[in-house]
Amino acid sequence: IEAFKRANSREALRRAHGLSEDDLVIANIGTVCERKGQHVFIRAVDHFIRHHRSGGTPRFLLVGGREGEYQDSLRRDMALLGIDRHVTIIPETR
């Protein structure tokens, strides 16, 4: 982790992922699958957006996306809640 941090600036990584300096980033990191409970995270995002009033634009990341029925259900729930534009699912990597 330290070697990665030395080789990559915060600013460059934010730019690469379309994040501005004042975005408030809240990430859920781990393979997107039912046993990890990302459906609870989605409800927390909805609550946060409705009650958040200060400091930066909140950006929510689900890191470890895996195509399939569970991720599809998360996308449907996000759309129904109207939060799909606030949450980015980043595909899993090695």
C-alpha cells in the first residue's frame, strides 16, 4: 500500500476516477455479493443523501463489482430509490 501511495498522487487518482477535490468519497470495498450485504449499504446511501447537508459532494463507491443477479438487483434498487447517479460500481480486479 505504501509503495502504491508513493507512486500515485491523491489528485491523479481522483482525476482518473472522475472525482473532484471536494468530493466526499464513501467506499464499500469487497466483492459485490449477497453475503457482503451491499443491499444494506444502498439503504444507508439513501438515508445519507436525504439527510446530508454539509461539506463536499458525496460520492459512493461499491468496489468489487461482479456482474450477475445480485448486482442487477442492487442496480434496480438504486434506480427505485433514485440514488443510481450517486453510486458507482467499480468492477473487481485481481
